[in-house]
Amino acid sequence: MSIKYTEDHEWIKLEGDTAATEGAIAVVGITHHAQDALGDVVFVDLPEVGKTFAQKDIAGVVESVKAAADVYMPISGTITEVNEALRNDPSLANTDPLGQGWFFKVKLSAPAEVDALLDETGYHQFTAG
């Protein structure tokens, strides 16, 4: 699966080459567009491992020198891991938002929700205006 995007500027990517099935693990972070709009990220509040969220629930907060923004769950599921490196160095959200700056991993509970997310072309069209 390629990366999918939300209109709230989160990205999601399934680990490995797995399909979007119940129990699959996906990595979630904020997009380049989001970190550009926020500016220098200085703090992240990550969700608790084991906590279950519905799609569009607020799962965390990212704070920058300019503003604070909620991080929304792109899909329903349970948090399996958080990025402690990001908690210790929030600037990773700026320097490598699609790599080392990931926020958390989630076990999918409603895999069909992935199909409704934007692909890269759709996301770029959405952010272009």
C-alpha cells in the first residue's frame, strides 16, 4: 500500500506489504504540508499505547512556535506503539515527517476506512486549493 492521507493532514502507511485487513498495523504521522504550516515543532503529545480510538478522534497534539494542532486518527484502531524518539526530539516532525518523524502505530479495527482516504494525487489537489 502506498501512503494515504487525510484532509486533516495526517498520513498513514501499512507496515510491510500487508493489505488493509483487520489487525494489520499502520504507521501514522503528519504530512509535509502540516509541518510547513506549523513551523518548528517544539512538543508532541502522543497517545497512550493500548488506547482505542475511532476514526477522526483526537489522538494527540503537536505544538510549534506558531501554533498547536490536534492530531486526528485517520482510521479506527488501537495504539500499539508511539515514537519515543519524536517525543524526545519533536523537530523530527519537521526534518523527516514521513520517516523518523512518525507519531504512532495503530492496529486497524475497521480496514475499509483506509479506502476512503486520499491518495497522493488527491491530497496534493486538496492542499493546492
